Amino acid sequence: MTLDCESPSVEQRLHLLGVEPSGLRAWFEQLDQPRYRVEQVLDWIYVKGAAAFEQMTNLSKTLRAALTERADIFRAELVTESVATDGTRKLLLKWPDGQTVETVWIPDAERHTACLSSQVGCAVGCQFCASGLDGLQRNLTTGEIVEQAVRVSRLVTQSQPATPEARPARLSHIVLMGMGEPLANYDAVLAAIRILNAPWGLNIGARKITLSTVGLPKQIRQLADEGLQLNLALSLHAPEQELRAKLIPWAKMPLTEVLDACRYYFEHTGRELTLEYVLLSGVNMEPQHASQLARIARSLRANVNLLRYNPVPGLPLARPSAESSYTFQALLRDQGVNAHIRTSRGQEIAAACGQLRRRQAESVPPDSTRP
Ligand code: SF4
């Protein structure tokens, strides 16, 4: 083994969770290690859930020491971990540069979903979202995105089954719906999805991975051509250009272009689309909005997820009543649309994107969440 003992900086250290086997083989070759070491290390990380090289007992002590010196499995420090009464668990993770992101584990019977962030902060600036309030700080790396999922996966496998007869729990679904616009960090996000999906990685089927976007037409088309079977969710929130531009200031591209790109995605992947629509009292819930939304949903053969807004401190928008939300849903259903009101999860721990991070930074009292 040809190793020197200088301590590499964080930038020089390898974040193993961000690298595919081909890259790892080249790296292990530099350590004069045989190729099969890569399979051993991947098995320890993704199958056995090892959190430290020390646990990898089929590697020599010298190699474990060398890996500890030069590479990381996990890079983030866990700042807080909050559990809501419905079981939703939110992690606030801090990276070595001091930036923080949120990751959420949403358990639902045998379904365990990790909601991942793709950026630190967000440039999109949706008028109803805490994550956009401070703008974009930086993109997350592939390793940082995968690390969030692997951390949730470990929590899930370590959890108690609901009943003694139940199968051991495993992370089953991924949603890229946390902080950030995933398609604005395309390369890192795609590389992360490939690792999450790979049989040697977390082995989560592409059909169980959902990417949520405000709609970047070029990147949606590119995603359609990747040969993956991902679910695509379009954060629509307004069914016409002018209102949408107010609610999502960054989304300046014509809505028709966004919808054309979504149509392209559906035609090239065969995957059903979902339209996400946050219900804002007095803003986007008029009957004409329902008719416009229904037309769009039918033209894309898309399902609609309605999310009742939960106020964010400092934002002048109001949560609609349950009655008006059901009325809006009924208008959509009457026009032939499959529309559901999504349940807010983990409200008391601010499980919606960006709130825990802001609360941590500003000591905002725990009294509200957004969708
Ligand atoms: S809702 Fe999503 S896209 Fe909009 S500001 Fe928040 S994180 Fe960004």
C-alpha cells in the first residue's frame, strides 16, 4: 500500500457517497488496492449501513486507517433531529462550510419516504416559502444529496417494525421536494439519483423517486431523455402566467413552454405527471382558477395535489379554510380531474421546507409551517 500520512483538507478528502464504482475503482487503484475492495466498501455502506470505516472488518486495519485519513462516508454534523407526533422526523444537517440543509423522513405504514434538499437556500423565491426568503447560498454536491438519503435509510432500518410480524422497514421512496430547485443543480442531482437508484447503491426504483420542479423546460426535456422512469411533479401553484409570475417570481418562462416540456416528458417516459398546487386563501382558489387548472391537468393527463398553505412568519398569505379547499377540490373533480388534498405532515416540527433552518438561524418560535 503506497500511502503518505499527510492529513488532507475537506476539499481533498473523498466523499464516498458521491462517487460511482468506476470512480472509486480509480481512486482505490491509487492506494494499490484491488478492485474488489470497492464492492466490499459499497456493500458496507449501502447494504450493511456502516457509518465508519472502522466497522468494515473484512478490510485490513491499515486500509481502514488509510480510508479514515483520506475519505468520508458522512460529512454533515447532525444539528437537530425533531420528531412529530405523526412520526415525521426532520434532520437539520450542517456541512463543513457551516451551511445547513433540512432532510425529512416521512413514515406511512410500510412506506418510508426521504424528502431531500438539492440546494442550500433557493433562488426561486416562491412567495409562500421559507426556503426562498434568503436566496440561494450554493448547490449541494452529489455526495451531500446522497448522504441525506443514506442517513434517513439508516434511521429507517434501525427503527422498530410497527408490529412483530411486519417486515423489517427500509427506505422505499425518495422525493426531491426539500430546499432548492433540483433542475437548477441538474448534474449533481442526476448523479445522486443514479446512485440512489443503482443496485449497488440504495437500490430504490426510479418509479419510487419523484423530482419536483417549478418547471425548467430545457432541463425537463433533458430529464425525459435520460432513460430513467422518474416521477415528475410540476409545482404549478397558479394556472395562468400573470398570477404564476407573482407567486413564483423566478419562473419567468412562458407557462406554455413549461407545459409543452411536461408533455414531452410524459410522451417520452410514459410516467404520469403530478401538478402541485398550494391553496392560498383569496389568491388562486376562484372557480376560474379551478377551470383553468382542470384544463391543464386534462391536457397533460396529470393528477393534482392540493396543499393547504400553512402561514410562514413574515409572509402575508393566509391558509384557506377546510371547506373552501374541499370546494376547490370538488370543482376539479367535477371537471374530470383526479385531485387530492395532501395531508400536512409533521406540522409541529416545521416539516415544510426551509422553516426549521430559518428557525434555527433566527430563533423563530415554533408556531406554524408552510405546506
Ligand atoms: S417552494 Fe421550492 S422552489 Fe419555491 S422557493 Fe421554496 S424551495 Fe424554492
